[in-house]
Amino acid sequence: MTASAHVDTFAREHLPPPEQQPQFIFELPELQMPARLNCATELLDRHVAEGRGDRPCLLAPGLRWTYAELRDKANRIANVLVKQMGLVPGNRVLLRAPNNPMLAACWFAVMKAGGIAVATMPLLRAKELVPILEIGQVTHALCDAALADELAQAAQKAPVLQHVRHFHAEGPDSLEALMAEASPVFDNVDTAADDTCLFGFTSGTTGVPKATMHFHRDVMAVCHCWPPHLLRAMADDVFIGSPPLAFTFGLGGLVLFPMHVGASTVLLEKAGPAQLLQGIQDFGATVLFTAPTSYRLLAEQGAVLRATPLRKCVSAGEALPATTRALWKKATGIELIDGIGSTEMLHIFISHDEAGARPGATGKPVPGYRARIVDEVGNELPPGTVGRLAVQGPTGCRYLSDPRQAQYVQGGWNLTGDAYVMDADGYFFYQARTDDMIISAGYNIAAPEVEEALMQHPAVAECAVIGAPDADRGQIVQAFVVLRAGQGEAGEAMVRTLQDFVKATVAPYKYPRSVVFVAQLPRTQTGKLQRFVLKQAAQASSMAPTTEASPAAPAQRTGAAS
């Protein structure tokens, strides 16, 4: 490692030991980066220095910032951090806001000042913020005034947080007031390429959250791999999307990737399908990042979308069903670009472009990355064999002082927790999370395969499949189904209809022996399905003497069917 610019050396001191880190590879010429690197210089200041300061950068309802204006604001915030809040390089800064331009300006200010950004999902409560503050030893925070209350409660229980400023606020202590007095000039800290610049926290939905540590070089590496080879966006593109900037899918798709090529991006505080549709129309968006659930709903507006300049659509965050891909293509004429990434890897590492799309396939390793399928002890498996996905590249997992590092990184490879199969042509096909494989009466059944079969039935709007405990079979396939309005009623007749449909679509032993009709599926704020909620409900039902309503609010539950 090179000499750090960090005065506060907490991050470097708490990296995993070298023998527990993955093997990093930098085979692409563009990945040969200098020893001293600050990603804010490359992503923001470079455009102004090279004469592109007047180009539009950040867009929002009623707001338009150029690259020069964003740099001005980021410089002022950096000066506030250093001169008013006492930040030294290496300090951690909690960033808390919905997707808006001020959040992006704060992120760049932290990069410029040599700090470490710790962005948090807007809907997190104080109880969820406390472990983030404590694990990351977060000393500073920049927070949207609309989200101040939960942070204040968390700060009372996490005294490590000492310095807080609010934006979109009134008064002399607001960030805007301090910015007005601060200099618009700031000399970016000469950080090392391997200085940590962000902690990406995993959701922590099944336990204590984990902080993934990413360097300045990692931020630039993901800009050099997937976007130029598979997205191929241009400076005139306008990006838009739904994932929060605290989610690395959102940070990449809505900040890093557009700004790397000098494009502009639309930041919406609320980005459901209705707001995305309006934003695409209002701003002339050309590149869309969102999850399969949103694409299914937006497809209903296919005629409207065809009249917009939208030309590239990226799906990630959860597995893309082949039915959703086909639905979107039919509705809009646009082939979805699918991909898999993770917080640990920072962004997408297996994907395809529009021409290389295959039904059901995630794609091939992104240039700069390697991937293979391995067994339980790390031996590579032949094509056509389901196993664990292992990945190497210029980014990789570094958990902050967490024993789970040894689970994710084994033998120099990142084990993502996904079960995949690779075909003879090198395409990777998602099967399930490794803990979502259902073993029923000795059969291995991938939950997404059953979901895909159910989704082909016209009465099914959404569904999720889990393995439910069963005394005779160990587990049975249980489906949670959201019915499409006007396409049928929940009840035994619909259960039989769906079961027979699945039997006719995939191997009969994979059909759901239990069906639960629900009003909606439990999801995180990033749109990911919370299977663990469904599993908990199934576990509780198997132990309970009477049937109880599940957290997913079922309209009707059936018993196991023969």
C-alpha cells in the first residue's frame, strides 16, 4: 500500500489482513492508475479544467446545475467540513438525504476533503443508524433537514457522532448559510489510490450490518469496466433512475457513470414508476436504471415511453425474470441490459449489452473481471453444473473488522452467495441465492425457476417462492402470489389452476405445494425482495397450532396440496 493521506487512520487500521482479501486483477490498460488519486478530481474537476464546466450535470424539478456549479458547491461544503466542522482526512462522514443534488454535492465534498462517505438509506430509523455510526466510528454528518429527527435520536445513543450540519434548513448554522460564507476554492486532498473513500453498508436485514470498504481506485475502476464496454453511454445522455445513492447500484448509475463521461443525471427524491415516467418525459431522459419490479409496472406505459428519447434501460438489484425482459421489449422496443453486482464488489461484474442478451441469462463477466462456478471447497465445476459463483476483478470484498470476511473471500475469490450455472458459451444463468435452494424430498429446486413459471400465468402480477418446513419432505415449495386485478380470485380454484400451470411449465416435482395469496410482497426500500420475511412467516406457521396472518398480509392461505 502507498503512503496514506489520512490523518485519521481508522480505515487502514481496520482493513482485513492481506491474506483474507481477494486477489485483485488490473488487466485492462485503463486500470493502470497512478499511486495518488482522488476520484473527485477525475469525476468532477477534470470536466471544468478541460472546458466543460458549462455542461449540465445535475437535474431535478426546478433545478439545473452545471459541472462548474456543482464544483463550486462541493468546494464550499469541503471548506465547511474542514474549517467549520474540524474534519481531517480519514474521518467518516454520514450522508443522509433522499436523492437530490445537495446529497451529490456533499458526497463530492467528502471525497475532496479526503474523508470517507457513509451514505445511508433515507428510510432508516434511529435503531438502524446507531450500529452504522458505531461500526464505522462516524464522527461527522451532513443531513437533509427532512430526515433530522431520526439522526438526532441515533446521535444520543452513539456519542461518537460529534459534528452535524443540516441542509435544506434555515438559520445561521445551516449548511447553506455556512456555504455562503465559505470559499469556492478548495485544493483536493492528495489521497492515495488505495485510501478508503466510502463505506458501503449492507442492508443488515438478517443480522448486524457489514461495512464494505472501497478505495478511490475502486470508484474509478467500476467506471472503466462495465460502462464503456456494455452500457456505452455518451456525454449527451440524460440518466435517471430509482435506486438511492446510498445503494452502490444507485451511486454508480446516477452519479459515477454519467459524470465519468460528462453526461447529466436526474435526481428524484421520490422515484416510483409514476415519478420515473414523469421524469423521463420532463427531462428527456435517455438512460434508465431501476429494478425489475419497476420495469413491469412501467411497461403498462409502453406507448408513452416509445414517444420519449429513452434508449438504454438497465436492470439490477434483483434477478430479472425472462418474462419481464420480454414484456419490456414488447412494450417499448428496448432490450433490457441485465447485470449482477454487489455492495462488496461495488458494482456490476457480470452483464451483457443489448446485442448479447439471452433469455434467462445474466450475461458474461464484465471486461476486467473473471467469474467461475465452484463447489463447496472451491473446485471449479464444468459447464452445465449448478454451483457457487466466484468472482475476481479490480474491486472486491473488504469488510471493516468483520469475521464474515472469511465467508465471502475464499482462496482469493469473492463468493457472492449466488448459485449460478454457466453454459458452454460462457453465459451465466442465475439459479438462486445459495441459501434459497429448496431441497424437497431429495430434489434441488431453485426458487427463481418456479417464480418464472408462475409469472407466465396471466393472473399473476408478482410472486415469491421459498422453501417451507415440512415434516415429510424436509421442505416444500411455497409460493406467495399477488394476483393481477380482474384476472381471478384468491381461493382453492386459483391454487389448483396455478399448480397445474407450473406442472405443465417445468418439471412437475417443482410445483408449489402451498400457495399464499398476498396483497403485496415484502421489499426493502431499494426494491429487493425480503425472502427472509416470508421464511420467518413460513417457519412460524409450521410451529403454530393455528394459521396466522403473515407479515406479507395474505388474503388467503392454503394448506399443502398433494
